[in-house]
Amino acid sequence: MKKVTLKDKTFGLSLPESEILKAIDTIAVDMNRDLEGKDPLFLVVLNGAYMFASDLMKRVEVLGEVSFVKVSSYQGTESTGETTELIGLNEEIAGRTVVIVEDIVDSGLTMSKLVKSLHDKGAGEVKVATLFFKPESLKHELHLDYVALRIPNDFIVGYGLDYDGYGRNLRDIYTLIP
Ligand code: IMP
Ligand code: MG
């Protein structure tokens, strides 16, 4: 198995880029169908979703705005239970369809807070597209509209996801070796 060491931890290759892209193809078909005629705002959650957003947006043919927010709830490999908005939203969202583009839903805290804040700001409809979902980890009530890949409750890096800032530029997914 191909391995990579980031700081003090070692990770083993678990999912090649080709599998990720196949899964993205599938949700893009659903999004093209559902979003037709809607003038969506795609809201990419930095930093983790940058690579996913790039590949997803090239496959979504519905024209819309693409913008970015930055929220943070993770330190190292543990969720802190608090989220902080580091880069906010500047677009007018009243009455609009907002599609959040996220790398991974783990406890669901980050996503449930973001969905609520968009509803509070008057969004007409909020949809969530996530590359990864860890169903066994979910602790917050949340509806996910587009899930590319369901994975076990293990810590992963690569394809935008990091361990303490490292691993984001790996093109495949690696899982922490305990
Ligand atoms: P949640 O609020 O617990 O759902 O955590 C969501 C955020 O934590 C994601 O947007 C990621 O940035 C980060 N995260 C959760 N699981 C992982 C993982 O396995 N690897 C890297 N980052 C993760
Ligand atoms: Mg994230």
C-alpha cells in the first residue's frame, strides 16, 4: 500500500482520484437536473472543498455564481465543537437557491450552523453538496442533498482535505493508520 507521512502521522492510500471523479460525475447529473432554471449561488466552503469544487463545477452545466466562505471547527484530527466564520458572505442571497459545496460532513456541526445562518439571511432554498459523508459520526440534524461518497468514521487526507494544513494537494485519498 502506498503510504504518506504528514508531520507525526502516517496515512495509507485508500481511494484513488479516478473513483472520486466517478462519484462526482454521478452527483453532477443530479445537480444539473435539480438546479435547471434556478440561478443558484454555489457557496464553496474553504479550505477543504477547493479541489472538489473545481472538479464539480466543471461538471455542473447550470450557470450560477460561485463564491467562497471560510469556517473552521477542526484542530488537528478533532472537531472543537465551535465554528468560527473566517471569511464571510458578500453576495445577496435573499430568496435565492444557495448550494453549499463542502468537502466532508463529519459530526455535521459545521454544516448545520452554515445552513441555519443562510436561512437566517433569507435564502429561499439551501442545498448541500458534500464530497464525503461519515454517517456514523453524525450528531446534528441535517439534510444532505448530494453525497458523492459515504465513508467509515476514519480520518482521511488528500484531494483538498488536510491534517494540520498538510495533505491537501495529494490527488488521491489516504486514511490514517492508527
Ligand atoms: P463537522 O463540523 O464535525 O461535520 O466537521 C466538518 C469539517 O471538519 C470538514 O469541513 C472538514 O474540514 C473537517 N473534517 C472532518 N473530518 C475530516 C477528515 O477525516 N479529514 C480532514 N478533515 C476532516
Ligand atoms: Mg471543510
